[in-house]
Amino acid sequence: MTRKRILVVNCYFPELREPLRLVNEVPNALAPVLLAGAFARERCDIRLHNEVSGGFLELFAPALLAWPDLVVFTGLTTTFDRMRQLTAYLRTANPAVVTVAGGLAIRALPRHARRFFDYVCTGDVEELRDVIADALGPEYVADEMVPRYDLADWIGRWIGYAESSRGCNFRCSFCCVTADGRRYHAPGVDELRRQIVAMGRRELILFGDNQFYGQDRQYFLDRLALLRELRAAGYFKYWHAFVTDSFFWNDENLELARAAGCFSLFVGVESFDEGWLRRVNKAQNSRYSQVDLIRKCLRAGILFQYGLVFDPTERTLADMHRELAFICDNADIPAPNFIFMAIPFPATPFFHDRLARGLILPNTKLRDLEASTLSLRPLDGIDEVARFIGTAKNLAGYRARHLRRQARFLWRYRRALSAPQSVASLGTALSILAPAAVSNPATLLVRKRPRTHVSTTDRLDCVYRPVRRLAAAFAGHFEPTMITDAAGAVNEELAEDLLATRYLQRAAVE
């Protein structure tokens, strides 16, 4: 039987719009590891390429372009154009290659995607098994999907990645998970055990769940029981997960998590502005004081991590500066991991609302739907908000206050947090000042070309210009996918996808 060559690519656009390899990025991709497990090991030669740590495929691993019989693409919403670009290179090198695309990028534009890829997957990773059976034959499908951690060169021996649930039981209007149209789903403790055992022994496990706590308390308790068991067996020492404020409503959860080895929790704080939280359907964050919940978490011996989201359509620059000043002067709370601008992800309620109000900027590209680009018409001047994005996301103007607050924070919680947790907190505080440099110090040597940080005018990445000769049919693959036209109206080519309201259909079912 002929062996098949399989390439799984996690596509990526660096925030700085430069050809970077972020070798120390945390968290990092898990999807390729899970997807590779769908192929029969004895009949397939499988390679994984993660563009986060490995860089753009055609620049850093060009030999792989002519290698595969079948390629699987996955990636976040902005990476749709990367999938198209790589398809052009791969099909020019081998016209017979089979292309399979999935992940958030494809779920955002499922109908449009069918123009470019042989198979379009809008479901979970298990859907790939049906694709393999159809494209290659059932004999190439693995009997059991065991994650291929052994193929992931970006996952070292210290940190491991696992997934114990999918989706979220909340409906925040700006979140791409809301647009997916899926219920919160927990595969079960047997699947989680399989993942942890397959990854081997690690110091720390990062759970990539959108919502580790979820709505099924018994399943939460069952997972903690499994984690205590595997931790006692030496598979790991600590773990980290994503939760929402609802996790802290029951004080017992902190005690149980700490006893099971919880090192830190990332919480969707987004903002300390209660009014804005309610307007984006994140009322769970306004039930109790978020500062009180942060103190409770830290005093329980669990490091608290979070990010900020600024919505310039409803909050002024003065509001944003007040929030930054509040954080940088409050030693009770840690530094944020990141500061993002609100993003109108396709099919979210947030997208539909801002589109109806004419607030999505003209000539906004799908590539622009990331945290460092203004894609919404702000209350303040566009130039002023763009300058804020380019500087305040790294706390320019607040750095001295930020570092003084960090020193006071570490002293205040010196008895509650362990030495590794204090070091991790300090690392977070420093990384927000220069995140790319922490992910790869070599990026300090890369020339950063000027950016406007405005979707209408910002420059594209270098990979939008082909680096090798391509078949003429693929010239259009390097044109950016436009969300709006020059007048700010929705791109007619994408209207069927962009005007879909999958989140409403989901709500009706539930």
C-alpha cells in the first residue's frame, strides 16, 4: 500500500507584520497535534509546521512545499489569507496535492472558503477522519485519535498542552467562540487522560479550553480528580487553565483547584467598566467586584492572569487612560497579559451591531481583525486612537508606574504566591512591555517598518508578495480578503458569510 505524505500547518500572521519566528511564544498551538492524530501512523508520513515558532512556510521551510500529498491548514480568524497563499505555492509545486482547511479562519467564511480548498471543515478536529477516508481511503484513518506530541517541535519538555472541553457556556457578543454556533462540549475524562499520557511528563500543562469550568460541575470535579491522580503519578507538577468569573462564585473551587496543582488561571476580565461589560453581554463579570475576585484568587495561592479589551466605539481615550492608570496604581491586582482593541469578528453579535451602525472602517481586511489594528470608527479622532494602539498596548507612558506597582504587588502577595509564581508574574509584567522580544530576542534585530495601525491604511505583510513563480491561476490568492469596501459597506463577495447570524440560530436551539 502506498504511503501518503501529510503536512499539517498552523498558519499565522505575526502582530508586527514582519517575518518573525516566535520560538518562546506561550501559549502556543495545540490543534496540529490533535489533527495529526487522525492519520494512521503505519500508512502516513506526517510532518507538522507551526508558523508561530517556525515562521512563514515558504520562507523558512520551502522544501516542504513540494513534499505533501495532502495538506491540512488550521489557524485563527486572520489567517484565511495565509491558507490561500500557501495553497498557491503547494498547488504550483504539486497540482495533485489535496488541500484541507479548518479552524476559526474557515468557520468565519465557510462558503467563500470552498472556492480555494478541496475540503472545508467547519466542525471539530474529529471531522478530519471523514475527510481522510474520502480523500485517501479508510485505511489511512487512525483507529484511535492519539495526539502526536512527538511531531511538535515547538512544544518542549517543560510545558505541555491539552484540551478538556470546547466552546463556552457564555455568549459574549464580541467573542469569536460565540459566532461558532456550538454548545459547550466536554469530551470526557478518558480523552483527557489519553492526551496527558500521550504528551509524557511535563512540569506544567496549559489547558487550551475556552472555558475550563463550564456548566457541568460534576465534570469539573471529575477532571480535578483525574488531575490529582496523574499529578501523584508524576505526569506533571502544575497546570494552568482559562476560566470566567463564574469559577470564583463558589469558594470551594479555588481550594479544589489548588489541591489538584493549579498554578495559575487566565480569566476573561476584558474591562473593569461594568457598563461596557453589560453592553457586550458579559454580565457574569459584573456580578461581584472583579478586584475582590482577583484578591480572592491570589490569596488562595493561585496566580491570576487576564487581558484588557478596549472598545473605541463606546469608550473614549480618557476612559482607556483612566483604566490603565487604575491598574498601574493598584498593587492588589497583577499586570495584564495583553491590551487589545475590540475586534468585529464575522458572525458575532458585535460584528452585526457595528456593521449596522456603520462603525467598521472602509477597506477593512480580514487580516486587520487582530488586536493591534483599529478597524472600528472611534469616538475620538482616528489618528489619536491609532497612536494609543501603537503605544499604550505596551504601556508606553505608564511603564514606571507599572513597574513600581509590580514591585508592590509581589511584596503584598509574597506569602500567598510561591517563588515560581512570583517569577511568572514578573515575566508577565515585563513581557507586555516588549512581547515579541520575549517570544524571540532576535526580533530586536529585525527592522520594524512603520505602521498606521488603522485598517483602512495599514500596510500588509511581506508574504502578500509571492517569493517564487506561481501558476497564473493563483495570482488572486495574494489579494487581501476584504471585509468592507471603500465606502464601508460589506464586501459583496463575502456577504453570504458575513451577514450570516449563526449565533442567533444557536440561541434559538438552546
